[in-house]
Amino acid sequence: MPRLADHEERRRSITSAARRVIARGGLEAATFQSVAAEAGVSVRSVQYYFGTKREFLLATHRAVVEASGARMTQAFATLGPDAGPRDIVRIIALSLLPLDEPSRQDAIILGIFHAAALAGPDIDSTDTVGAPNYIVDAIAGQLRQLRGTDTDDKALITDAEVILLAVGGLAQGMLTNDDYASRATQLVDHLLDRVLDA
């Protein structure tokens, strides 16, 4: 088992290095050489673990998504037994925002990946839709609990998409607008008041 753990740790170390390189200089800065230097490993190690640049970029994207999921899981653990659907949707929304330095770096990286999916050859939009689709489904499930099982599925999905897209826009806005950053929680609560109570 130690060998497996060592391999996983090495992969995590390389994707962490790739995250730092991408946050500083974009996807074009993330070469085998730059990531290897940042991670303190050989170029051959990066190639061994990931094969191609595309593979290590996708692994890096997954690492960012997993970090967001871990933040969400930690926040869910703080909910009491009386937590309802609104509480859960609020946790999901807040977990997607750059409220501290690690999540800020992740928001920068996700913005870079989004831009690359629009224009770059290394990443396609189909490579990055898994997590947003999962979040939409999770929010729609909570809305169904809140509104009842006879609610139209299309309406639930649409409202869940509105929440996700608004929170995604807020996350990117917070990176350059301190006013949005200072009012992020208030803005999320306002959004949920409008959508959940509609």
C-alpha cells in the first residue's frame, strides 16, 4: 500500500504545482518543464504520471473541482439536524465562491479553464461540464424537496441553473471587485430569497 500512497501523493504534488503555475500565468505557462520545476520533480516524472499536457491539465481541473467539493463537505458537516433545503443550497453556493485565498486561487484557475474551453486547443467545453451539471442536479434535488415532488422538473432545473450561473458570475466578479467580495454572502442570500421564495 505505501507505493500506491506515494504515487497518489506525487500526483497531488504535481497537480498542486500546476495549479500555482496556471494561477500565475495561465494555461500556456503550464508546460511540463514549468510544472516540474514548480513541483521540484523531473520533467520525466510529470510525463510518467500524466503522459500528455492535456492529461495533466484535466487532472489539474479535477483537483480544483475536488477541492471545491471538499470545502462543500466540510461546510455540510457544520449543519445541524434541522437544516433544510435552503440551508443546503446556501452551502453549495457559498462553497463555490472565492472567500479565502485557496478558493480565490481556484476561482482564478476555473476562469482560466473557462477561457481556454472557448478558445484553446488543449481544453474543450465538454471537458469541464461534469461538475456544473452535478451541482445543477444537486440544487434541483433540494428545490424539489422544498417545493414538492409534483413541481415541474424543467422549472426546477432552470432555477438551479440560474442559481449556479449567478453564483459563478459572482465568483468571477469577486476576483476584481472588492465590493462584490465584501457583500458576497448578502448577495447569495438575496439570490436565494428571490429564487427559492418565488
